Amino acid sequence: MKPIAKARPSSANLTVIPIRPRSDLRINDSLVSLAFQLDELLLTILRRWSITALRLALGWVFLWFGALKIFANSPVTSLIQETYTFLPVNIFVSVLGVWEIFVGIGIILKRALRLVLVLLGIHLIGTFTAIWLNPRLFFVQGFPFCLTVDGEFVMKNVVFITAAFVIAGHQVKPLRRR
């Protein structure tokens, strides 16, 4: 087989076809500049307020869930009853509700944040203990990747733990040596 030889075009047979008129360049540059400015503004706002928003959202969720338990209106009472059969359910749910309200208020007000986040961690470890105590409630036929509705409810706590890590990493002040 012979190699195909390509002829180089000469400058005489080149035709330049403009893709867009030159006047669009100034408009395009200003739109690109505006996009970069908006991007920078958005990122500045996110850097300033995202941790605070995360803290407030997490606090409200805990405050809300705790209030539901205190007012005997929590959808997880039966789940707690089936999982922690060795505890007096009404007292346990009430204590858990007060605990969650305390955690929620502490996170929202950013008071005793180190202690509050430790209490949040203990609470969430307790929710994962439920999986160990009664796995049939959380997994379909024991298969760990097929969660029941209760399993999904407990597994969302991974996000809560991660949110607590982010808040701790950004808003807890280091201990001082004396």
C-alpha cells in the first residue's frame, strides 16, 4: 500500500470564515467577567455562612426531634420499644427527648459546643447500637445493603455525624494550656 501524501495548502487557497463577528468579543468578555465575579461572590458567601447554616439546620433537627419525643408524638417510639426492650420506654423516650432538645439548643446558640457535640456523638452511637441489637428491623432479610424504612432513618445519622465533624472542625475553639 502506498502512503497517502497530503498536500500542504498554500496561503493562496486558504479562506478564513469568521465564526462570530468581532463586536461579540467585548460582550462575551464582559459576560465571562460577570460570571467570574458572581462565582467569587457566591463562594465568598458560602465560605462565610455555610458552616453557620449547617449548625442551625442540625440544631433545629435535633430540637424538633426532641420536642416530638417530649410531647409523645414521635414516630420512632415504637422502634425504640422494639429495639431497647430492656428499658422502660416512656422514661427512655422522654430522657432522649430532653437530651435532643439540649443538643439542639446548644448547637443553635453555639454554647458549650464541644460538650454538646460530644453528647450528639454519644446519642448517634446509641442509634447505631439499635442496628446491632435488632438488625431485622433495619435490613431486609438480613442483607446489609437493603434497608428498611427504619434502616434508612438510622443511616441518615451518618450525615449528622459528618455535619458534627464539620462544625467541630470550624467552630470549636482549641483548649488552652494553663
